[in-house]
Amino acid sequence: MTTEKTAIITGASSGIGEATAKELAARGYSILLAARREERLKELKEEIEAAGGKADYQVTDVTSADEMKALADRAIEKYGKIDILVNNAGLMPLSFMNKLKVDEWDRMVDVNIKGVLYGIAAVLPIMEKQKFGHILNVSSVAGHTISKGSAVYSGTKFAVRAISEGLRMEIDPSHEIRVTIVSPGAVATELTNTITDDDVLNAFKEGGQMELLNAQDIANAIAYAVEQPAHVDVNEILIRPRQQP
Ligand code: NDP
């Protein structure tokens, strides 16, 4: 078993997941990167290694409970333990409900909610056996507030917060297992590429300019939560651009 801390990060092929992988690797964690786009994961692994860090990847679709279990098994096979799981993979095809983009609703439920549940199912038995671990679930400011076009996305992110809080309360108090909700406001990533509703896209454009967070801002927040002493559980980090209402 490695003496270094180990982290599994889903959605590591871009944005917040990628920045978090680099940040934790720079802090000495061995990282197992997961997402669907293999080329991006391979490049990131090489980039982390070139900077002196340790990383590997496994192509994983978080909507498959079997693939998530295989990911956790791979981490155990490679590192012998799992210190951290960052359930970060997500998508945000915002739309007005009367557009009936039912396929997009399904995908959001599958990735944003079921993906998080499958991540928990994959690592919880391992962490309970280890008696330590840290699960960080990425929700959103949209998990606190609802706006026109965000009904389903917000629904999934409210669910992530409910699931995380329920899990945190159920952890055996004698175990050093922590649960943290990470709730970012607007971050400059590829996330808005999944929006297909022109009305929502136009509303975005009319929404005015503000300086967005960058993925590194969220990586810094995640690093803060994971590096607290074992008796401290940062329950939630809610982090907005200064100018976001
Ligand atoms: P990106 O679009 O840059 O990243 C999304 C990541 O999720 C990608 O790595 C993508 O990888 C992965 N992903 C999507 N579907 C799947 C799947 N089925 N299986 C595995 N991985 C998948 O966006 P962000 O970095 O912004 O998003 C990360 C998280 O942050 C999301 O949960 C998002 O909801 C949340 N968030 C983002 C905010 C923002 O403003 N950007 C604000 C609040 C929350 P691949 O396509 O290779 O599988």
C-alpha cells in the first residue's frame, strides 16, 4: 500500500476536474483520473507526470455502476487504498421545461445524480473497511437557487446536496470518513457547451458581463477541504464570483 494519499477524480478530462487533478498531484497525491475522453485523460496524465506528479487514468462512464466499481477496484489494485473520491462529472444542458428536452433531462439525472450515487456505492464499502476516506460531491449554486431554464439541472444539484448531507450524517462516528459538498457559482469551463436551447443561450448573452471563477479557484477550495485535520469536516463550500448575485 502506498504511503502517499490517493484521489479518484471523475470528470477529470476538463474544467474543474482537470484543475483539481493537477492541484492535488502537485500536493503529492497519486491521482486516478476518470472520464470518457481517453485522449484528454492521457494528455493530463503525461502533463502531471512531467511536472513530477503521479497519475493514471481509467476511461469511465459514471452512468455505469459497474464501471464506477471497476474504477474503485483499479485504485485499490494500484494504490492499495482510496483517500479521496471527487464526484465531479456533470453536465448542464439548461432548457425551458416546455421545450420537453426529455433526453437531456434523462442525461442530467443519469450523470449528475446517478453518477454521484454510483461513485458513493463504489467507494463507501472500501472506505468503511479502511475506516477513513473523504467523498467530495460537486453540486452548484444551482443546488441552492433556481432560475428560469435551470429547473432540471437545479433539481439534480439539489439532489446532490441532499444525498451528501444524508451520507455525512450516517457515517459511523468512529470512522474518519468525511463528506463535503462543493457548490461553485459560474466557472469558465466547457460546461455551457452542452446547452442546446437557443432561448437559454440568448438569456445567457443578455445576462451581462462578470468576471467568472476559473477552474483553479475551485481546485483551491477542494484542496482546502481535503487538507484539514481529520477531526474537521468541511460540510460545504459555496463559492461564487464576487459579482454573481
Ligand atoms: P466541464 O464540461 O469542463 O467538465 C465536465 C466533466 O464531466 C468532463 O470531464 C466530462 O468528461 C465529464 N463527464 C460528463 N459526462 C460524463 C460521464 N457520463 N461519465 C464520465 N464523465 C463525464 O465542466 P465543469 O468542469 O464546469 O463541470 C464539473 C462539475 O462542476 C459538474 O458537476 C458541474 O455541474 C459543476 N459545476 C460547474 C459550474 C460551472 O459554472 N462551470 C458551476 C457549478 C457546478 P468526458 O466528456 O470526457 O466524459
